[in-house]
Amino acid sequence: MKTPHKYIFVIGGVMSGVGKGIACSSIGTLLQAKGFSVNLLKVDPYLNVDAGTMNPTEHGEVFVINSGLETDQDMGNYERFLHRDLANDDYITSGMVYQHVISAERALKYGGHCVEAIPHIRDEIIRRFQHSAKVNQSDITVIEIGGTVGDYQNIMFIEAARTMKVYHPQDVVFVMVSYLPIPSKLGEMKSKPTQNAIRQLNSYGVNTDIIIARSEVPMDHKRKEKIAVSCSLPVENVISAPDIESVFDVSLNFEKDNLGNILLKSLHMKKRSTGKGMGEWEDFAKKVKSVTKPVNIAIVGKYFNTGDFVLTDAYVSVLEAIKYSAYSLGRKPVIHTINARDYEGEKAKTADFGALKKFDGIIVPGGFGETGIEGKLAVIKYAREKKIPYFGLCYGMQLMIIEYARNVLGLKDANTAEINPNSSAVVIDIMPDQKKKLAEGNYGGSMRLGAYESKLKEGTIAMKAYGKEIISERHRHRYEVNPEYIKKIEDAGLVFSGVSPDGRLMEIAELPKNKHPFFLGTQFHPEFLARPLAPHPLFTEFIKVAINKKNRN
Ligand code: GLN
């Protein structure tokens, strides 16, 4: 008989931001290494139907999966740690669930019954959990419930999980990722907040099977026991998860604490001998810690400032992509965040452009709207003229085209329709398919989204990097290179080295190697496909050139 599908629900205790997503991803890595096929599912309790309409400064990066669904940045971690693509069914928001139930109600699907949170919302959640397991054909689904215990927003999801456990007690486990603070005045690790979180979870009728206790330092046995007793658990089910140097060590630490086997035992599963073990992951994690020679990469963006904090969450996939390629080349990635606004307007007059030379490479990542655009254009111009390796991602490619049109073709007014549709040279224009959606005020999911193929041109940097003619990459944009300008731009020296298979859309632009060591932009987001065990070829090529400084001006 086939073993029934197993579910691991991961819930946060005490506070958010303690690494629940990394814990889930690492559980995935660990169980995969033990020979089980795993899919990870993220529950976002927001009423947004997808993450596409959320501001990156507030919510972090919008991660696009192959299908085009716009999801939470945790999904990026899942794909990176599992080294596998995820499906639409691996992402659930409250908005999706409610929208489905309300539409069904409007279509008289409930046969005149009163439609209520219990059972209808709960059952729709359960249906989605089970459907994701089916679509993925996996052995185990790890489900991260967003937020922390005690939030109003995630109660329905916890209730759905509890109900599943009532019917299938052997197939469902709960893991709580909690936090044990060490107040500086006391200098002692306090377990009370975690005990309270456990009690809060108990009040929902759920007892956790495993606790992952996050803290600055490893937890001592006394505290482990205290928590074990207060949550009626064997002490070995309390896993100490101290802060560590690199997130890639988390799964290795979990393995040391036997978490994989404890999970399998709690799920009534037998160990398998087919797993390939953690060897490859261990080698990677070791490399991360052993590289010392730096490569300095600057990211010029605008989503950095939230109050007094500098937030890099908005570009997390870009940062990760840089890191994996740097590690693979034996370099320590040192990433500098540059605020584009420091290079425009009044500030441009005094800005120290020369300081940009200290970077081995410059990236302008994706973005929207007008803020910081002139600053980014000024930096791109400098990188082009001084032959500093430049990599433009999506908006970063569109701006590279605008800069080239303004300063090389002499079209001083060149712009994107996103900023000035009345410019005399709209070199980046709205895609016809998107015009209609916008006219209807339909912004959610209204872009060109998800995986599309491109055809690469022989003899280009892109072709050399990928080593093949047809590639597939993920997109998220409304605008594209205006076909009317393609010939003019090419005549002026820029090469469109990647185009859509029908030749209509320009996907990669680059300057030939004899003109610039690396001046390349992609209309897609290569960062979404970079994985620790499979760095992205374009990022690797960019870093390779960045390391080799001899071609600079
Ligand atoms: N704002 C640009 C567009 O919509 C670029 C989008 C992006 O960088 N993701 O086309």
C-alpha cells in the first residue's frame, strides 16, 4: 500500500522575523537528502490575492514562479533550498481562499446554505493543501503558516491544520519556530515568551510536536527540559537553533540535532536508503565560509530605505544570485547598496562618481516608476564610459537602452512610456497586450509574467554564458523595447543578443566585448533561477568579468 501523504505545519511563536522561512526550507533540504520528495507551501494570511500589488519596501521582494504567479519572497528560498521549481498550488493567501469561496457563493454553488468561515473557508484551505500535495506528487508537504501564533489573520489556517490532524493523526505534525530572547540587562536566556506562545497554540486545540528554539546562542539542557515539560514533549523534540554565520548551515545543524529522523518518526515514516545525503550541500556550505578574497558589487536601487533601516529584502533574489556565482568562483561577495537618488538632481552636482570605480561590478535591478531613475541613468552612463562591468535586470535593461539612446544615439529626450509617454523618443513602450488591462484599471497580475523562452545570438556574451541557443527565464514587466527603435539602436552598436522566439520582443541587450567588458541587460529576471547548487550562468559571467579588472578605462 502506498504510504499516505504527510504534512508538516510550521508555525511561528513569540515574534516574526526569526527565520521561519529558512527553517522550513532547511527542513525541505534535509528530508530531500534523506530520499523523500518534498514540496514547500507558503501560507500568506494577507487578503491580497497575490503578492503582485504589495510594495517591496513594506513586504520585500515579489518572487515570480514559472507559471507567472507573483508570490512571497519565501517562495524564492524554498526553490533555492529545494533546487526545484514550485507550482501555483504551493502559495496560498487568505485573499485567494476568500475570493474562491465568495465567487462560489455568488454562483449558487452552496445550494442555498449559509456560507461561513467554518466549514467553508476551513474546508477550502484543506482542499488547497491536499491539492498541492497531489499536484507535486511529493511524499511530504511542508507548510509554512505566515505570521505568529496569536495573530487573528492566520487562525483559519491553523484550524484547517488542526482538523487535518484530527482525521489523520499519524500524517500531520506541527513544528513551532519560537524565539528565546536574552535581555542584555539580564544576560540570561528567557523561555517564558515561548511557553506563552505554546499555551496560545494549545488554546486553539493544537499541541506542537517539535519546537525549534531560535536564540542568539545554543540552548542549555535545563531550558530544553523546561520547554519540553511545559509542552508535554520529549526533550529531544526541542531543537536548539542558535544564530549562525550562514543560513546554509541551518539544515546541517538540524541534522546534527537529529531533526530529520525525529520528523520521520513523528510522521510514522520509515527511513529510506535512497537519499543522496547532505554531501553536496555540505560542500557548498563549507565553501561559503572558506572564501576570503572579495568581489565588490554595487546594487543601485530605491527600495532600501524604511525609516532608519536599510532594507535589502526587496532585492533578496539578486543578492542571492550574486552570492552563488561569487562562491562558485571562489570569491567572497561584498554587496554595497547605493541609493539612486544620491546621483540625481542637486545631489548629482556633488556626487562622487569616481567612487563608483572601486566597485568590481554594478547592477541596476528591477523597479517601477520615476523615483531614482535619473540617478540610475547617470550611474549607467558612468559604468558604460568607464568600462565598469554593468548588469541591468529588467528595469535595469530598459534604462540601459534609454541611456544608450540619449547619450550615444543623441536622442536627448529618450524615455520609457512608464515615465513620459509624450517624449519624442519613447524607446521603451507599453506592450500592446498590457494596454487594455491598464485602461480597465486592472493592475493585479496585469504584466507579462512568468517563464518565456528566448533565442540567443551566436557569438554573444549571452550565448557564451548559457552555452545553448534556447533559454527560458522569468518575466515581470509591462514595457518592452519599442520595435520602432530596434534597428536604430543596433546600428549604433548595441546588440540584441536574446529575442523572443518570434523575434518580436527584445530580451537581452549587450555591447560587444571589444567595446565593453560587460555591459549587458536582460528584460527578464535571471535572479529568480539562481540556486546555491546551480549558480546562474549570466551572474557567473558578470562576476567573472568583474574579477578580471584589466579591461577598465
Ligand atoms: N517598470 C518596468 C516595466 O514594467 C520594469 C519592471 C521590472 O523591473 N520588473 O516594464
